[in-house]
Amino acid sequence: LYVELELLESCVLAALEAIDSGREAGVAEHASLAKARASDLCEKLCNEAIQMHGGIGVTDELDLGLFFKRARVLQRLLGDGGFHRARFAQLKGF
């Protein structure tokens, strides 16, 4: 998971660099790529945390179930990884 977190950080930094440099052409592509990675990684991290804690991971004793629910709601509101990957492909002309 550490490698995936580093990859996400690279995507976010590339998007921020595109914004700071004023290049309008690359901002949407970098932002879509970063959002897709963040969405997928958030869900994966929540799943891994729940799996590590076993059955207690979804009870009210831990907040993991709440984090998982919030991650799913945010995916519905902001778009899941598939949506952002499709948008990235569309912006690249595929």
C-alpha cells in the first residue's frame, strides 16, 4: 500500500504543478488521474483495515465501518475511479 500512496502523491503533485504553472491543457488530465487513484486507494485502504480487524472492523466499537461508509458516499458524490478513468481517456482522445 505504501507504493500506491506514493503513486497517488506523485499524481497529486503533478496536478498541482500543472495548476501552478498555468498550463490549462494538462490540469484536467492530471486532476482526473489523481482523483481516480485517490478513489480506488481510499476504498482499498478501508477494505484492508476492515479485513485486518476481522468481524470487529464493522461494529460500532471501531470507526472503520463509518470511514468505509463515508468513502462510499464520497465516491457516489464525486465519482468513482471508473468515472475518472473514463474522463481521463476522453480528455486524451480515446
